Amino acid sequence: MTEHSLHLEGPEATAAAGAALAAVLRIGDVVALSGDLGAGKTCFARGLLHALGFAGEVPSPSFPIVIPYAPPELRLPLWHVDLYRIDDPEEIEELGLDEARADSALLIEWPERMGARLWPDALRLTIDRDGPDARRLTWTAPAPWEGRWPPRT
């Protein structure tokens, strides 16, 4: 697996990157989205969810931990997960992510909280600040994502 990156100028570009991912997302996919507080993870998630058809406001799931979305709101079921408040990887078992993955895609913020429980076939994305309003999106795409991410332009 090779690491790649993309410069994102402003929140619109960050949301557009999320929308690009929505175009190739499938049931069973896991997207592990890392980055510091305020890096743009929720902006990326909003772009993805809106591109999947969600018309409402996209809150951060920091407090509920999991926000499930399903058709007809979206073209496919998706669980938006935020593990920021998880201290022990053992707590993740209670969330039912393995079961959810069987019929949904998973978008997981703060995936490092999973430790070794993160699936090896997850698309690993990291958003870092790259200037005052800019971000850098870095990714490692395992074999199941080859040819899907990054999208061909």
C-alpha cells in the first residue's frame, strides 16, 4: 500500500473530497477518518452524506457516538461513528460495528481509538491543516479500494 495526498483549499474542497468518496462507497466499506480536533473531519463527512442524498444538517456524532443513516434518506445505509469519547478499545465491541458492516458502510472518526480492532481493508484517510484554510488529505488504500480511491478524474 502506498500513501498519497491531496491539497484541499478551503472547506468546499474538503466537502467535495467527501462527495467524491460517496460516489464509490459500497455496503461493507469502512472509511477510517483521522485528524486533530477542527481538522475538517465533520466537513468531509457532510460532503459525503450530502452526496449520498442526505438533505438535512449533519451533526458530529461526538456525543451519541453513532448516528445511523438509511434509505430513503441516503442511497445506501451508513453509520457515522465518532470514537473520540472511547477510552478503551474493549468498549467498541458494545457498538455493534461488525454487525452494522454486514449491511451498511461505516465512516469512523477517531479510528485510532479502535487499536488493532480496525479492519485491515479499511480506507485510511487523514486530514491535516495545510495553511489557514487549507487541508491536506492523505490516504492509504488497501487492495479492495484499488481502482476506486482516489477517483479517476
